[in-house]
Amino acid sequence: MKEIRIGLELRTLNNLIRRRCDFSSHKKEIETITGNNGWIIGFLAENTAAGRDVYQKTIEEHFNITRSAVSNALSLMEQKGLITRPADRQDARRKKIVLTEKAGQLKKLMKEDFDAFESTLTKGFSDEELETLYNFFQRMKDNLQNS
């Protein structure tokens, strides 16, 4: 039986996902968004719609990325006019992360592409299989975080 290498398969899948994203139908309009910016914009939009404030620490924890990586991403996003960082009303030392109108427009285009991509990615899977796969991914993340 062939040896199964889950890490290699996930890496290969990640490469295919990145390549697919590079051929987005709205690539020209959203080319200012690089790296984790798209995911961060989606996360900010989702939380804003739910009435929740988002801070740098929130992004670090949600995406499990380092403080410096988030800081760099947010600085670039601010330079590109995608976010603002006003001081929190209760604690001026904390900066709330807020999407700009420009980012909101890009989010709409990204959502169209993401929905089509997600549909292609999960084609042929039952709801039960997707739930199981999701649970497997969560366990893998837990394993790595706790090792």
C-alpha cells in the first residue's frame, strides 16, 4: 500500500488553491489584495456585519498568525486604503480595525469569486462528508497547536 503523506497533500492542495485564486474572474479589480489581505477583509466584513469590533489581536488569534505578520499586513492594507485604525473609545491604546468603502467594494467582488471557488472545491461532497472533513482539519490544527 502506498504511504499516505497528509502534509504533502495539504501543501499540494494549497498550491492548487493559490493558483486558482490567481485566475480570479475579478483579478484586475482586486489585484491590490495580496497574501492574507483577502481573508482579513472577509473576516472584518463578517464581524462588522455581526456588530463585533475587531482588533489586531483578534486577527492574530483567528488566523493563528504572528503579531509581526498581522502588523505588516495591516500596515500595507492601511497604505492601500483598505482599512483605517481609529482608537478604541474605551481604551485609546487599542486600535480598532475598520474596513474602508474601497475594501467593501472589493469584498463584494471577492465574495462572487469565493462562492464560485468554494462550489468547485466541494463539488461531489455530501454535507456529512464536508462536516467530517472540517472536523478532521480542526483536529489537525489542534494537534499542531498542542505539540
